[in-house]
Amino acid sequence: MSLITNFGELAAFAGEAAAGLICRALESAIHAVHPSRCIPEYLATDAGRKFASFLSGADIICAGGGKASAQMASALKASGIPLGRGQINCNTEGNIGDVILRKCSHPFPDETTVENTNDCVEMLLNSSEATRIIFLLSGGASSMLSAPLDFVGLERKRAVSERMMLAGASISEINCVRRHLSRIKGGKLSRLCHPRGITSLIISDVMGNALEDIGSGPTSPDHTTTSDAVALMRRYGAIEFLEGLEETLLSGRYETVKPGDQSLGPTANTIIADNSAAVASAVAAASYEGYKALAFPGKLVGDVDYEAARFVGNARASLKGPGLYVGGGEVRVRVTRKGKGGRCQHFALSCAGLLREGEFVAAFATDGRDGNTSAAGGLSSANGDSSTFLRNFDTGTYFASNHTTINTGDTGTNVADIYLYFKA
């Protein structure tokens, strides 16, 4: 296995056949949504050819942020697209031609990230109004492109995001608040850059592909309001971090950009890869090998215990025997204790108590990092009592001690999570 680095351990646990199919399906899912594949596929479409034509003879700046953004720029350059100069906030450092890569933090921004974001925005605003901007956006940009409202500041914004995340808020709810505490999210970057033409190429880590939620939508209109954001902060106990600043926030001066705003006219947003493409590729890989393979209808985005039971139950009912069942999503985990693990490992271990002999579940974060661990996820089978690890939110320790973590390192893309059920 070229992507999964500990295949031997997984094979020792599940057997060569089961581990092999699961790992090949996961690798196929990642390959389908990696920039090295989805960028050339996009450029071969009518929309991609129009994009290349749009850039012809223009002064170009390449900007963006997120876990896949550097790989997106590299794939564009390899495909012959001129990038011009620019800056990308990502998880590495270096250069792609004249585009500078700035390393930024995730899942919460730090001072360096804010400085890097300010530099990127200043670069865009100092360009000619005739400049054409390639904006590369992927999951992780909500943190890696961070420019808090001045009166809110970094520490308050971090505290709000962390409280909501640990309280089990959905990514859509968290990003609604992030947009309204930002100088550039919720379409504000497009408004700042107007009348410059912006083409945003997007790898989506959001179920349903709502543009305003992917990276908190720096170049897309926002259907939510500041009042919505304040209500969410109250619901999840995060309003205390604003320390009486609600009235300032609600003044209307900091509202996000709404659909139909003229400043969005020169902006085009195009999603080139998403979770559904990864799920479909995993199903196709197993089918090609002769297995019965099906996709879970819809997405798994609810409470982790509910979704684990729904996934395993649907898999059995749908397959009615051996085969592979693939789902995608981002389950919700309300963390109340400080263990090691992430939502994928929590999901896989929640499934373990429901499994029977010969059944396996793998849960995998497509960016290669699950929660506060270095693993991408975990592989589970029917086991004894694992309630202590679940109760302590220490599922990472469980999988590490059993040598059943799924390890990849950074994958170069990010389309949320993939869940696999396999019956031998």
C-alpha cells in the first residue's frame, strides 16, 4: 500500500483479504479527490478551458488557503496554467514558482497565521484592479486563512471556536460564527478585492457543498446573519468570550456579503472535488475487484452513537451478506474529557460494540489527521468492552495499543471523512 504506511499491522489484525480491500478502497477514495487528478480533470472540461482562457495575457496572482491548496497550485503549474506571483496559506513552507507557501496552524489559528493572512490580503489589495486572481480553497482554510475582526481579536475567536467544537457543534454552525467574526470570510474577501476578477477552485470538505461553509466562504455569499451567529454562540456556551461585545457585533457594520451583492459579480466559485467523489471511487474500486459494493444514501453528520448504529444497521440490511459498504460525512462528537483521539476513531470504536464476527469498520479522515492524533483513523472489529475508552474520549489510545490505527501522514487533500463496513 503506497498511502497507508502500516498495512502489515492491519493485515495481521483483519487478515490480508479484508485489510487489503479496505486499504485499496481508501486509497482509491483519496486518489479520486487529490489535486493531481481532479485539477487536470477540471481543466479538460468546458469550464476549465474557459478558466484557462480567462487568464490568457492577464496579470495573475495566485492566493488561497487550506490543507490541499499547495497541491492544487502544484497541479495547476504542472498542467501549464500560469500562476503568476502569490501566496498560499497551507501546512508546509516553500515555493511553487513565484507563489510563496506559508505554513499556518490548524485546527485553530495562531498569531503567525493571522500575520500570514494579513500579508496575503495586502498583496491582493496592492495589485492592479485589472489583476485576475486564482483563489485555491480547501478544507482547513477556516483556520489557515484567519483575519479576526479587530475588536474581537485572535484569542476571543479561538476560544469561541474551541468551545463550540468541543460542545459538538456542526461544522456549518462553527463556520457560521467564524464568518461573522472575520474581516475576510463570508464573501468579504471578494468585496475587498472588487473589481478584480476572482476564480475560486474549491475542494470541498463540507457535506452538501454549501459554498459559505467551505473555508467559511471568503469568496462566496452568505445566507446567514450576525444574529444567527450570536444565537449559536449562546446555544453552545461560547458567548461569554465576547465579553459584552454582542452589541458591537450586531450593529450591522460587520455583516457578511449577501447573495446578489454587486461586489461578487467578478467572482466565480467552482467545486472540483468533494466527499461524494471519494465515496464513489471507493465503491468502484471494490466493485472492480468483484465484491458487492454499495454507498450509504446521504451523509453521516449526526451524533456519533446514532450514526454508528445507523451505518452498521444499514450496511447489514443493504448487503445481506459479504461485501463493502461505504459512507461519507463528519459525525458529531461532544467531547467532555481530554483523551487522545478524533471523531473517526470515536466512530470506529462506537461501531465495534455493534459488530459481529467477520465484520469490520474503518473510519478515515481524508486529510490524514484525526483529532489530536497523528493517525488518519482506525480499524475495528467485534470486541469486548471498550466503553472506558469511549467514555474518556481516549479512542486513539485504544487503537494505538491494538496496532489498528490507519496511518498515512498528510494526504494532500481534504474532503471530510470516509467510513467503510466490510463483511468477509
